[in-house]
Amino acid sequence: MLDTSVVVELIRRGEFRTGSISIFTVIETLRGVDPDKRIRVKNLMEKAFKVIGLDNRVLETYCEIYWSLRRRGELIPDVDLLIAATAMAYNLTLETKDRHFQRLKPLGLKVKFL
């Protein structure tokens, strides 16, 4: 599964790649796109990637990792926790450029840093 940091880099480079992404990656990516191009980029993302939405598996996983990180005082941004929870709930490896996902490896996140 690709994190937002990877998807944005692909778009900037004009590169094509398939795979899975979280609905939250779609949201994060589109908020930074010029409104005149937003629909086109959204359509391209939906054609290129399997978009995984928010469901009970993701929600329950999010709550588990949130509380674990909160107890340790190591929270990361909520949207990144939701992306990680999506990967964990669907047993996918998260490809990212963001090092703070390292904190989630002990909780079961499979992560590949690019």
C-alpha cells in the first residue's frame, strides 16, 4: 500500500504505478491539487489504485494503535495513523518516505521506507 508521500511523488514525477491506497491518501493528495485539476487527478487515482475505505477493521485497528501510542506518549498525526491502520487491517506493507511510521513497527505495521 502506498502512503501519501509516495503518491504525491509519483504525481510530481508524472510516473505511473498501481497498488492500493487508503481513502485518506486520496483526501490528502486532492486537497493539494488545483481545483481545476482535482476531478481529473481523482479519476486517475481511482483508475490506478485500489482505494481502501474506512470500515470497522480499519476503525478498530486505528483505536488500538492510537491508545498504544498515547500510553507511550508517541502520537503521530491522525491521518497517518488512519493510513497505517488501513495497511495493518488489510495485512499490507506500507511504502512511505515518512520515518515516523517506524514507531508503528513494534505494533505490527509492515513498512518499507523509500
